[in-house]
Amino acid sequence: MRFFLIPFEIMRMLMAFIMRVSVIMHVYIVRVNMGMPFCNVQPNTHLTFSSSAPIVN
């Protein structure tokens, strides 16, 4: 039974890692937006968040 649960453990660790990375990326992108003209950077951030949204959910 323990062997059957191993893939779920790996998936849970992976999900936690992806969430942490996406939070770090979000903070970094917000910092970049504050330092740069907003209209230049915004389309890129929208693209990354729309592509990474299904993974987080």
C-alpha cells in the first residue's frame, strides 16, 4: 500500500515546488514592472501567467 502512495507524494512535492517558484516569479515580475515602463512588460507577464495558470490549478 505504501508503494502505491509514492507517486502522490512526488506529485505533492512537485506542486509545492511549482507554487513556490510561481510566487517568486510573480514577485520578481512585479518588481520589474515597477522599475520599467508598464506597457512594455505587461504583455510578457500576461503570457507567462496564462501559460502557468493550468499548472498551478
